[in-house]
Amino acid sequence: MSADEKPDAMPPADGGSVSIALAGSGGSGVMTAGSMLLAAAAEAGYYGLMVRTSGPQIRGGEAAALVRVAAVAIETLDDTFDALVAIDWGNVHRFADEIPLAATGVMVGDPAEGEPPEVYRARGARYCPVTMKALAKGIAGAWPNMIALGIAGALIGLPRRALHAAARKSLRRSQTLEANLAAIDAGFAAATATGVGTVRRLGVPAAHARKRWLVSGNEAAGAGAIRGGVRFVAAYPITPATEMLEWLAPALARVGGALLQAEDELASVNMIIGASYGGVPSLTATAGPGLALMTEGIGLAVAAEVPIVVVDVMRGGPSTGIPAKSEQSDLSFAVAGLHGDAPRLVLAPTSIADCLPTTQWAVQLAEALQSPAIVLSDQFMGQSRAAIDRPPESTVAGKRLVADADAPEYQRYRNTDCGVSPMAVPGTPGTVYTADGLSHTEAGIPSSSARDHLLQLDKRARKLDRHDYGSRWADIEGDGDAAVITFGSTTAAVREALARAAAGGVQAKLVAIRLLAPLQSGALANALAGVERVLVVEQNHSGQLLRHLRSAFDLPARQSSFRRPGPLPLRPGELADAIIAWRTAP
């Protein structure tokens, strides 16, 4: 047995999850340490989640990595944190609401950086000082965040070999690798020597655990886009969608595609319309402010029946809002924010892992139905990283109906039974047509005729309404006469809350909607058959999902809403309490 595998480095079997926050001022390396801690957990066979949080300035200022690790798959943060490791205390008090430290928890800080803020001391957590910067200075080339990583690993019972493996992968090209491996060991030893390591620890992972996949929601969405066949991306950087573009740039090049940074969002959407018109599946990624600027272009794609995909990584709004915090407040805009009668596809992944297949499905639907598709991710999923099971390989690309050369009596917008008509690639002989935003005839000739206008409106609505979306429109779990309806990133917290409520004898069905437009009213009616009361859970101020459902569907008479805007995430405990109170109310 090697020194790295001594029994004191192995987790005892209590079976629960553990939550730990690493915090410090901008540039202290807490995000790097948090990412390595998650990677080490995955290396040891665990599942995990790392959520990034920072101050309102986006860059610089205070920052924290919020990590939860478990022997079973997890997709959301827990109610409280078992430990807080602070490299320094610079403005860390601002995270008091985001890092609710348990009374039985532990705070670790460097005494040279001052005392812990009173807001944390008041919660009753035990404080253990460790001279992190001094320890780092004693190892030439070492960084204090690697000391913190060693402490964090010891706190939750990860083996040092897993911490070393994560560091070797992250720092493989660094001249300071050996120094920082020593720093990890020093932090690990300091935690043991000072008696810090007494927080709730991890259970033993399943034997022969499969290798975990480390991915963020933005990266997963990018992978889904490429698997769906996207080969051109034009976009303008915006928080919190930029990482998707950074991941896509080299990934597209490897498959013969290209990414172009446009001068603004208006240019972005029009570029992808042009590329798609030319026959290349295309995508852009943005956030709420950018989506607002793209609306006229999306309307053009509706009228001209040009398939495009727009990934909206939602953040707090309106206007600039809270760029680095999550909120599900673009839903109403996504489903109804275009002028005129403009049907479009709106989808929402339900987890970081689901960002891949849902974005891939969005590309497939956009191509098949010749329609814009908006994918509603959010900052929580987009910028968080997760250790998940590797998704199955699927490279089924979107397939559009293309006109043959010299097609007899070709009409681009022919009024077909299904609403989809062959789309010609420019240069195909005998298929010349005009594609613009004007109302037009079946041949694409601009027209203000009432008949032509109505015919094309009906055609565009029919192709979306009559398509068979199968069972992927929603995740439906459980049964009974009560249902909780939600969407997007809140699904994970709701799912865990329902499990907690069930453990207490309170049952309810989960309906997590993935296809928000067109709303599948018939399938939703089947899912709610026998349901007498519903609770709609969402992370926005005005209850946008509930309003959307009411606009197109007759919900059961007993309707309730649990909604709260960002920036704080919805947590399983508060939702479990709300579900139990709602379910047991007369």
C-alpha cells in the first residue's frame, strides 16, 4: 500500500454527500482549486458539481467555488455547506447568502489574512486557522490555492492520489507541478495535524465505478451542437455564454467548421441566417440582452423558413441585470417575444448533462422543420461543472428536406400537408427563389394578398404543431393525484426535493418540460390525467412558466406557484418543505 492510500486518506462509509466552498479575492485561484477538487472526486469514482460565483463586476473582486460531491449522481447544490476554506477573507462576507454554512460546519482560514467575518462566526461553525500562504512560501514555486486544495481534499476524505492525479492533468505543462504536488500534501497534512478533518465525509463510491466525464453546461451544449451537425457559429461574447464559444472555436475546426466573432448580436444572427440559407447548419450563443437584439433576425428566419439555433444562457435581468448569476426570466420573451404571429421552437435542458442531447435535438428539429430553435440554458448550468457518467455516443445530425436539381414547378414555400417544403441550396439548377421577410406566395414572390398571407401563416404553424416530438418533450416521473411542474435547471432541485418529501410519506409526480414551444398540450393532458392539484416551480419573479401554461392549457383547478428570482438558487430543502406544505394543505 502506498503512502497515498493509507487508511486515514480513505473516506468512511456514511453514504451522504458533502458540500464545501473555496473562497478568496480575485486572482487567488479558488476556481482552479475548485475545478481540481471536482476532478479529484471524479478520479476517485465520485459524482460532483462545482458552481462558480463571483461579485457583480464579473472579473476581479471576490470569488468562490461551491462544490458538492457524492457517491450517487447529483445535479444541484445542497441546503448548507459543511466547510468553507478561505484563502483570504476579502469581501467573502458578500457570499453569506450563497454559502449558508451549517452550524456543525468548519471554517478554515489563514490567520495572516484576518479573522472570519462575523456573519459566518454567528452561524456557530468551528474556526480552524491554517497558515496557507506561509506554507506555500516554504515550498519554492508553490501556490496558496494548492494548499487550500489539499485541505479541502482532507476535509471530505478524498485520497491524495486522486488530488495528485487531478493536479497532474491540470498542471502537466507547468514548471511548478512538483512544487504544487508538495503544496497539496502540505495542506493535506496541515488539515490532519490541526484536527480540521472532522466534517461529514463521503461514502465509498461504487466498486468498479465508471470513469466520470467532467463538463460544464456550456461545453455540453457545444458538443450537442456539433453532434447535431452545426458547422458554423457566429457570436458576440457575453457573460455567461462566452465559454461555449471558447469551447466551440477549436472543436468546430476539428470537424471542418468555423466560428466567427461578430461585431455585435445583430450581425451574429444575420450571419447564421445567411450561412444556413447557404446549406450549413448554424448556431449562435448569447444571453438575455443579446437575445433581445436578435429578435428581428429571428423573425426573418421564421418568415423565410431558415433553420437556425440560438442558445440563450439566461442570467439575471432585465437590462444588464446580474450578469454572473442565474435566473429563468427569459422564458416569456423566448416563447412570445417576436412581433407578428411567429411560431418557433423553444427548448430547455434539465441539467448540465442534458445540455448535450437537448441542444443536439434542437439542431435536429430546426433542420427538419426549417425553423428557428431557441435553447434556454442558464448561468447555473452553463458555467457550472459536473462529474457525470459519460453520455452515449450519438452523432445523428439534423436533416433538412432539400430540393432536387431542376425540380419540376419548384415552389420554395409550397403549401404541403406537413407544412415542410423542400429548401433549395443556392446554386442548385432550376431552384432559384427569393427568401426575405416579406409576406410571399408559395413561389417566394412578395405579396400583400390576404390569401397568400393566411396560407403561409397556416403553413408555418402547421409544420410545428403536427410534428411528432415523441416522449422527449418532458421528463415525467412518479404518479399520484398531485404534480410538480418545472423546467430547466430547477428540475434537479425539484427532483431531490420530491425524493425527500417521498421519504416522509408525501408523494407527487414530476413533470419537467423540455419542449416549451410548441407546448405539447395533448401530451401534457395525458401526463396530468387524474391530477387534482399542480405546483409550478420556477426561478423568476412573475411566474412566467405558470403564465405560459395557462395561455395554452387548462390546468387542474387547484394551481399553486413557487417562484423566486435569482441570484440565489432554489434549494432542495426549501422546496421539500414547500411541497409537503402544499401537498398536505386541505
